[in-house]
Amino acid sequence: MNAMTNETKLSNLAKVTVEVGINLQPYQTLFINASIEALGFVRKISELAYRKGAGNVHVEWSDQELSKQRLTYASEEMLASYPNWSKGRAESFVEENAAFLNIQSTDPDAFKDIDPKRVAIQNKAAALALRKVSTARQSGKVKFCVVCIPNEAWAKKVYPHLNPKDAVEQLWEAVFQMTRVDTLEPVKEWDKHIAYLTSKVDELNEKRYRQLYFVAPGTDLTIDLPDDHLWVGGGTKTHDGVFFTPNLPTEEVFTAPLKTGVNGTVTSTKPLIYSGTVIENIQLTFKDGKIVSVNASKGLDTLKELIKTDEGARYLGEVALVPQDSPIAIRETIFYHTLFDENASCHLAIGAAYPLCVQDGNKMTGEQLGESGLNTSITHVDFMIGSNEMNIDGIQADGHREPLFRNGCWVK
Ligand code: ZN
Ligand code: ZN
């Protein structure tokens, strides 16, 4: 299509990440959590950040091989502990209003041979220790953004029919296209895209649906929405009014279900990668919001551990709409990474709701959020339920019912 080099596209991705993703402000600290696979990209981000006047760029590196060693050999006692210095550091970045950037590059099967119980112990310890930090993120106190960089193990999982080199090349091409950075003016493309998502959000907020009804093979589900629910999409503003885009890419508009208002059965339509394990064909049944039955054809033990995380992990915290004609969905590829798969499919999240999904939620305490009907939990995990066989209706307070999605796409 064009002769743009991969180097230019990678620079564009860095620019979009810094300007659209975290929208870095002068003198602001940038705290990056990055996979060692992303070294070249992190260097580009860092340079750009300093050029834009960043206060300091701090990078915390991760490596799945090292993580696997800890999960394999460390005592359970160690897995259940989280270092105080690390917690203190993350909290101090919140206090100084740093921007949080997460650059992932994972192997979807990295922890497939590890006992799911051990992974759950470590996840829970981290989630509990970093609760203040995740609350600050979820309530828009600090800016955060997630991006993904290809690696060979991941590329081979996505394109098993290609040789490793071609698979990596193909995944890069897909990432560049899905993040709109293979264009001449990527930041402008993003402005246009966010304006489109915002128009969808405005339409839905005007509708004031009381209930959504989902039907598809294996799915017959009603989701009540809180009275003061708000739809969100594209990005959001921090308390001090800076707009940022937490996910690159993003195609979804979402809100929070009423915690106790979910009833029926839902079946997932794409694999969920959670903690280095693939979970397939999830089937959940809800009664008054609570998960009362769980099944999966693969990764069931991991799913059960997730749902046992805390009381809120038995309830939903997000309902998101993504049409099957979105640019990611039309690729008809399973990416084995939630950042891409959730943006190709309607999805739900097990666990916490985002406070910004209810009027004035950002100013509420946990207790007040609960009173508004929002779920709280230390976890938040999306799973995909959309397909071109899915129909969704919106039902208003007076009982008026209208089609919202037909055959997986918006009813225009
Ligand atoms: Zn989502
Ligand atoms: Zn989510």
C-alpha cells in the first residue's frame, strides 16, 4: 500500500503511545513496565518522552522466563508476599502523578505447565499490594496505557502455518495496522477514531437503557444497568482534565453492569489468555449477578482460581460493545492477547467495574460505588462473547425495546 518502513511505523507507534496513549505532559514522570522483548521500542518511547519535556523516565523490566522460574521454584510463602519497596515505589509514582505505561510482549502459553494455584497466589498478592495503584488508575487519578510488541513465541501461536520469521513479520504488520500507525498522520487518524467512538458513547448515554439483552448460540443473558450508568469509549480524562487513551488499539464502548442485575448464561467466543494460560469455551451462568456455574473446555482450573480471587470476582464489572465489522474483527484472527481480541468482540469482565462508568463515580468511595450498583474486586479480566451470530437489544425504563446489534454489528 505504501512504502513506509517498519522503522517509521515503530516511530509512529511510539509517537501515538506518548501523545495519544498517555498524553504525556511537560515535567511529568513516565513509569514504564516493559518486557525485555521491547527494548528497541522502549528506547524510542524514552527519547520521545524526554524530548517532550518528561521529568524522568523510569523503566521496570520484566521477562517471562524469570517470572516462570519464580513461579516454579519459589516457596508458596514467597509467592504470597509482595516486596514493600516495590509497592512503595509504585505508590510514590501515583503520588507524584506519573503516567503509567505498560509495554507487553508475552507468550500466551508461558505458564501452561505451572500449577494454576501457584499463579493465583502470586497474582492475588500483587493485586492486594497494588490496590491503591489500581484504584488510582481505575478512577482516573493517574494516566495509564497498555501497548503490545510482537515476539516469536506469540507470533507462532497466532500464525502457526507460517515459519517463525514470516509469523513475526505478519504480526508486526497486524499490530501497525490495528494501531493505525501505518498511516502518514497517525495522531490525526486517532483523533478521528476517538471522535467516532465518542459519538457512539453520546448516543448510548442518551438512550438511558435499563437493560441489555444478549442472544447468540450458547448465550441468553440479560444485564441490568445502574440508574446513573455512563458509557465510555476511546479514552477518558484525568481529574485534572487531561484526555488519554488507556488501550492501543481500542474499538470498544463500555459501561458497568448493575452488580446484582445479571441473569442467564453466556458462552465465550474466543480463547482468553489469563496469566500465561489459554482458557477456551468459557460458559458462565449468573443468578442475580453472581456466577453460579462455571465451565470451560480448556483451562478450567485457572478460570476457577480467578473466580475465587475474592467476592467481587464472582460478579461482572464491565459490558463492552464491539461490532464484528471493526478493523480488528474483520481480520478474523485470534490474537491470543486480550488487548487485541477484546477489541474484535463484544466482551464482559469478571471483577471490578470502572468508577468512571457511573455519574461522579471518580469522586466516590468504594462503599458509595457499591451503593450505585458497581462491583468492586481486586481483579478485572475481560473475556470475549461477540460473534456474527450475536443479537443485542436495549430496553428502556418504560419497557420500550429496540435492536442494538444484529448479526454482530450495530443497527445503524
Ligand atoms: Zn473492555
Ligand atoms: Zn476490561
